[in-house]
Amino acid sequence: MKRKFEVLVIGLALILSLIGCNKNIKEKDSFSIAFMTDIHLQPEDKAVEGFTKALDTVNKLNPDFIITGGDLIMDALGQSYGRADSLYNLYQEVIKKSSKPVYNTMGNHEIYGIYKKSNANPTNPEYGELMFEKRLGKSYYAFEHKGWKFIVINSIEDTKKGKYIGQIDSTQISWIKNELKNTNPKTPIVISTHIPFITAYTQKYGGTTLPNDSTLVVYNAKEVIDLFNGYNLKLVLQGHLHIVEDIYIDGIHFITGGAVSGGWWEGPYKGVEEGFLFITFGENDFRWSYVDYGWQVQKP
């Protein structure tokens, strides 16, 4: 989502290079992950060099794995097939520099050709979400790691009218229900979604009584969250907005994870640097920090 955003932290102090939630986690039982969202990879603006630097930083931190938060490439929505194809190929090549497994979340910019300016043919076998699925795998799935369950969601819905909205469709709703039937209610759960379930961005920067737009948040997020009643949902990882915020409500953290690309590889916004989340999990809790990996845009 290409707008100018600031870092927003709800109920937490702002530190320019590191924002986080520090909790005592027993190191014996712990593991860590990196959440890298809004990469917007492209050959221009030294984005490859920047993303490589981010991956080098993650490799040194040595997490168990990476979850990407969507918008892996600069854009496929309004691009020619050749441009979209080249961006996907570029991402698939650069991500090999990760020394750890990578679990991808689909963002709106991974959807190929639904904007009219793309001139894409809807009969193309990679039209829409199919480009992501054919190249990077399923757009929604679940896995378990060291006692935690991770659920990766496809939060993008093609309206068939040349635009997208944030929505979890009925097929995924049914799938989530079935996943939960086979999940111990005590198992701690993490969701990854590109478009946020909950954010305070509009109210903070637009006005406290303004509603969120359906391209800004998942409009049926309440329906999805309610599916987890009686289960141990601890964390929802979110992208899309290029801000950092941690909203804690009803025992759930909704954390929007900034952007690896910062301001779309044009530099930080209002002093907010390019970065990613680093999260350490214990038996039933976690701590997180936002890591500035030191990227500096070289002005001509």
C-alpha cells in the first residue's frame, strides 16, 4: 500500500532503532522467527541490495525460520506479464540467500493483472492469485513448530471489478474451522495476514471517528477472530501499512510489522527506518522487537 506512514505504537514507547515488547522468556524452551513484510522487491532503487542486507541481518540473528508478510514484489496488479514474471523470478532468486526456511504470505501486490492498465487476459493461467500459487505455493496453509501453531491467511479478495478488498473468503473460513477441530485448545496460535485485522492508523492520522476502508483492513475480520473463541490465539502478524503498531485486546496482540522496504526503497518516512520484526517465543508467550537493519538510500 503506497502512502506515507509513520511508526505507530499503541501503549509502548518509541525508540528510533528498536521498538519492542520485552518479556521474560525461558531460553531453554524458546525459539525465534523473523517477520519480514512489504519487501516490494524490484531491480530499481537498489532494492535487491537492500533486501540482501536485510536477509544477511536475519541470517546473523539465526531464527528458526522467516515468515514473509506479503507484498514481496513491487507490484503485479497493474503490470504487464513480462514485468510481473521478472519480479517473481527476482524474488525467488534473492530469497535463496536466506539460510532458513521461508513461509510466504500473499499480499495484494502479488496478484497479477486485475488492474485494467495491466491489459492482462483473465484466461491467462497465472491471472490473479494463480501467479503466486503456481510459483510460491498455497496462499493459505498451517504448520506447527515447537508447540506453536502458525496459520498463514490469504486476506486478499479480487472483486472482479478491477480492484481488491481485504476479506477472508468462505472457503478459508471453512478451512480454518476444520484446522481448529484438529487443534488442542491450549495450543498457542499465530496468524499471519497481509491486510490487518485491526489497526488504529485511520483513527490516529485521519480522525478518531473515521471508519477503516475495506482496502485497509479485512472487513470480515471479526468473523475470523470469533472462530478462535475457546482457542489460544496469541498473536496476529500484519503487514500492508508500512507502520509498526501493537494493539493488545482480549489477550491477543495485533502487531503490524513495518516494512523491509521502508518507503518503497525511497528512504525512511519521517525518520522511520526500513526493518522487520524479530520474535522470540517461549512455551506460551513471546517477546518482539522491530529491527532496523541499517539500510541507507544513496541519493544521486
